[in-house]
Amino acid sequence: MNRLHDLLERNRQWADRINAEDPGFFERLSGQQAPRYLWIGCSDSRVPANQVVDMAPGEVFVHRNIANVVVHTDLNCLSVIQFAVDVLKVEHILVVGHYGCGGVHAALHGTRVGLADNWIRHVADVAEKHGECIGAAAEHERHDRLCELNVIDQVRNVCQTNIVREAWSRGQALTVHGWVYSLKNGRVNDLRIDIPGEAALADAYSGAVARVGEAGGDSPR
């Protein structure tokens, strides 16, 4: 039986190194977590949440799925949002896509991947919704535009959950943001959609979509 000895040894070396560098690290970490951020990102192994924003374990609460989709029937994602907002009292929800996303590529080109086709259909719906904007882009830029538009639509979906709306209604400080990460240079493209309350959603959403269409996005691809 393969017990992944290499990974276990790496774990031991990492734990020993952290203990040597900061003897109180694990004692502090085992206490109550109090992150200020919820990261909703893609499952892609090349996009590690904590490393992208250079934060230690315990500082970011994380949910990941293929193509960073937020669906109102996904109890997994909704449960994470509810726990983060109601229990952990996070102050920021970051919806983070990435250029070069395989799920976005499959949605854009109609590529079949198997069972995940049903999930990726949500991104294909975004592509159809914004078909004019994507079609106006040069062919080699359409994937990037869909990555950006998908994040913008998922930000909107987060804001429309009862969890977030109820938090806002009781005056809880909570802002939802949309970013896209570049695999080529490690930089984050801030889509400048930052929603601190329900009243700001419509204008922020339409403004973000317009910027993608007009400027072709300011992605650091």
C-alpha cells in the first residue's frame, strides 16, 4: 500500500521548521480562528489562496470549486458563506477567478469534460448572457473576458444570497469584491467591483461589466 511517505515526510519537515522559527505558532493556530476574509476561488491547484495574498494559516477562510461558481442551490458553498458571515464575522468576501481557467475554457468552447459539464454549464450561461461583450473581443482575448465576467456575475450571486442580504440589513460590516489572478505573473487584477451593501449592487455590477466591455479589462495576463 502506497502511504505517500514523501508527503508525510514533507509534513514533518514543515512542522519542525515552523516550530523552530515560531515556537508558539501552532498553539496560537489551535485557538479560535478569526479570519477577516472569505475567499471563494477555483479548485485549480495553481491558485493557493493564502499564498496569493501572502497570509498565514488562520487568516483566510476558503471555499473552492471548479471555476469559482456561486449557485443558489449549492448548499456546500452557501454553508461556507453562512458560517463565515454569521459565525466568523468576516469583513470581506473575495470572489477570485484566474486567467487560464480550465472550467472557463470548457464553457467558452463547449468542450465536454464529463460529469463536471453540469457544473460548468453555469459558466456557459454567463458566456451566453454576455455574448455581445465577449464576441466584440479579439478571439485570443475572449477567454480572459469570460474569466472576468464570470467573477462579476458570481459576486452578484454572493450579494443576492439571503445570508449576505440579512447581514447587511442588520448593519454588519461586510464587503464583497471581485478579482482575477494571473498565473503568468502572480498578480491580481482588481475588477473594481466592491459591494458594501445592497443599495450599491446594481451600479457596481453594471459599471464592472461596462469596464470589461469598454477597456477589454486591465488584466495583467
